Amino acid sequence: MIGCGYLGAVHAASMAQLGHEVVGVDVDEPKIAMLAAGRTPFFEPGFEELLAESLASGRLRFTTDFGDAAGARVHFVCVGTPQKRGEYAADLRYVESAVESLIGVLAAGELVVGKSTVPVGTAARLAELVGDKVPGAMLAWNPEFLREGFAVQDTVHPDRLVYGLPDENADTAHALLDEVYATIVAAETPKVVTDYATAEMVKTAANSFLATKISFINAMAELCEATGADVKQLADAIGHDDRIGRKFLNAGLGFGGGCLPKDIRAFMARAGELGADQALTFLREVDNINMRRRIRMVELAREVLDGSLLGKRVAVLGAAFKPESDDIRDSPALNVAAQLQLQGATVVLTDPAAIENCRKHWPQIDYADTAEEAARGADAVLLLTEWRQFRELDPVAFGKIVRQKRVLDGRNALDRDVWEAAGWSYRALGRRHAS
């Protein structure tokens, strides 16, 4: 397993659980030391237990030495593809470096499997490099579809497998992948066997579709605010149409994290390079709608706080980009909290998993260990990440802590009737509010 970040570490431990001998390779020495000691460098439900079991089995080990990858029959490339600084395009340096390092230990008959999310055309280029340098070695592309918070489940029990296979030796590569995923294949998991380009596009197309659905309902939220309609009821109504479905139709702050934002931008950039930029111009508006939600939440907070943020104490519940994660990359919640702080509010932020990550980037924000501590004396409470423990707060007891009972539901996750019955002023993006 080349790359032991979020994807690689989970995949390594999962493959060991499935019975394979696995070595995880990464250049980050502190990260490797943590993993080797059974400590997790990120928060992911179930991963700590899985890591401990896999290490105890003796089938999993971690190293910084690429030479230890020699002799493996299958080499997974699981490194990141971040957005280039100042551009929309993906930065492929880590993928290219990983493959070039592998070439030194690769042998004929072995298979390199790309799992990183890459622009279409990358696999064909890397396959040519591998074939030229190590005749008889093969490359396949096997995109990942992990959801943060469900990564272990999605690896061991995926909803589909996608194999992007070479024109030559396709049967051999196919057989090796089936051997790796034997338990998953035996469970009759749907499998799509295709070419490199299609396999590469599956992940970016899927993320683009999800991002579009999220931004669609947030665009409807903007119209609801202008017309007095209620976006939650609207979503419930259209969600009954099974062609549309209710999932991903919760209006609010929008998407963030390390995948959707950079993946749709890289998709647009690659389409432009291929001369097909008009096909994806709609994604620019998807991105714009998503970013406008953050601005609107800050405006709504100012409106609720009598027109000024200066000197107001604001409790922010949630910093991770989604619940069951400590990932704050492009987090709408943290972005809003930081803007409130910059515009004069005193922000006290809490999150069950992401506080330590936040401290590194925004030390000027005050942090609390619990929602109750964050809300003590608050002029307003903002729910920005829909952790279960925030959704299940008792508004009656919670109302005794704050200075003023004003709640802004940035994820449409609270029971409005219950909170209003407890005396709270309730506001949410795209929802009618009491006059």
C-alpha cells in the first residue's frame, strides 16, 4: 500500500483483515510510527479497532522503506491528489512520485493498482511508463468510493467494484484483482469492468453528481428565502419521487472536505484541457452556489444578532466538514466560524473530533470540550456540523445556559417545533421564520 493517509491506511488494514499480507509504505515517519504502534492519525469510526486487529494478526506492518514493497504481487497507489495552488487542476506529483518509486522494486507479472482520484488520461500515461520500465508489469485503475465516517464499511462491504483494465493482459489483471477482493466478489458485489478512462471518470462523475444535487437544493433554499417557501418541506415533497430521492437534499451550508470541492474543480480543468469545457460549465455554478451558502450563514448570524457581530458571543457547534470525521479541509463550518471571529464576534467552538486540528489553523478562536461549555452566556448558537450529540440536545436544559435563546440551524438538522416550544428563536437557511 503506497501512501498511508486516510485512504491508504484504511485500505491496508482492511486488506489485512481479508487475509492478505500487507505492507504500508509512506514517507511520513511520524505517521508510520503512529500506525505501527496502533495509534490512528485521524478520526474514523471503527478504524482504531480494525488497525489493532490487523496488526495483532501479523499480516500488517508499516514502513518508510520502499524496498519493503519488493515481492508484493499487487501494489496499491493511495496517495493524495490535492488541488494545485492557484489553479483548479489536480496536483499529480504524489501519484507520479509513488509510481516512479515503485518502478525500482516492481517485477514482471506484478500489478500496480491506482486508487487515487486522478484526471482522465492519467492511468494510460502511467501504464505506458510502467510497461516501458518494467516489461510484463501491469497497471489497473480501481477507484475508491469511501465516505468519511463509513470508510471501514465502504472498504470491506463496498456497494460496487470498478476495474479499469489494460488492453493487454486484461484477464491476468482482472484475475489478480478478483483474488484481492475474493471475499467481496463472493458476496456478489456489483462489479463494473471497463477501460482506464471510464474507471477514472466514475469517481469524478459520481462526486460531481452529488455536488450538483446538494447545490440544487441550496439554490432552491435561496429561492425559498426570497418567496417565503420552506425548503425542507419542498425537499420532502420532491424526494418522494423515486427518480429524485430524498438523500443529499438537506439544504444548509453545503459540501466541503477533501474530495468534492477539489474533484469538481479538477474535473472542470481536465475538461478544458480536452477541449470539452462547455460540458462542465454547470459545475462552476454548483461551486458558486456552495460557497454562497457560507456567506449567507454569516449574514444570517449578523441579522439574528440585531445587525452587528461586534462584541457578540457566538457558540458554534461543529467544525468538521461532516459528522463522524475530524477532517476540516474546506470545512463550511470552520469557514463560517472563522468569518464570524474576523468580523468581530467572540466565537467559542466545539466539535467531538476536530478541535485539535482546528487549533493548529485557528488558534485565535476559543474552543470548548462540550456544547454546554461553548454555549454558556452565548448570544446565539449556530449548529454547523450535524453531529448526533448536537441534534439530540435538550433545548429546555440548553436554554438555561445561554444569554439569549437564538439558534441558527446551518444543517436543517434540529426539530424546529421542539426548539420553538422551548422558547428558542429558530432560523435556518431556506426556512420560513416567525415574524
